Amino acid sequence: MKKALTLLMSVLLIISCNSPSEKTSKAELKTQTSAVDKRLYGKWVQPIPGQEENKQGFELNDNQTAHSININTMEYEKWLSSKDTLFIWGHTTGVRETSSFVDTLLIKKLSDSQLVISRLGNIEGDQEIYQKTK
């Protein structure tokens, strides 16, 4: 009985000692993610190929909703970022078969005015450059 009680106390002591560092790690991760997320908020556009005077892109809102800009067949719904990856959920519209999708985008560069991404699975060096607009 005494050994069981000692073992139980030891386990509880180890668990309680590890908890603050786990909370700290989660808090640090949330702070890092928040810093990236805030730079991602806003409208990101690029020229439409063949119609360079027109722009297309997406808007990422602080409430994690997303909207497509000047893309008639896709409607973005929500987004999430994790480290160097941006996930945007949406669905197709105006086509015979509608479908849902998740765009998985690797963030190559992020500043207050420019976002450089590559789509997961694309050829190395195949990047898209977006400019932040109002």
C-alpha cells in the first residue's frame, strides 16, 4: 500500500511539473501563429494571366473567413495558417459538378505588402506572388 501511494504521488508530481512547460509551449506557439496571422489579414491580389490590367486573389479576414476576389468559379469560405502553411477552404460554383476543396499553400515569403506562395505538390520554383491591396 505504501509503495502504491508513493508511486501515485511520484506520478502526480511528474505530471504537475510538466504542465507549466506545456502551457508555455502552447502560449509561445499561439504568439508565433498570431504574429503570422496578423500579417496575413487583408486582400491579396495578382494580375490575371492574359488580362494583366485585372486582378484576382483572395481576402483573409481576422475571424478566419475567406473570400475569393474576381474568381468566378471558386468561393473561398475559411482559412487557417500553421507555421509556413496556409490552408484555404472553399467550393467551386458555376460548373456542372460542384466540389469542396482545401488549397494547401506553402508560404515562401510574407511581408506587410507581399505574399509569395507555392501550391503543395507543384514543381519546385513554381511560385505565385500576391500584393496586399486595400
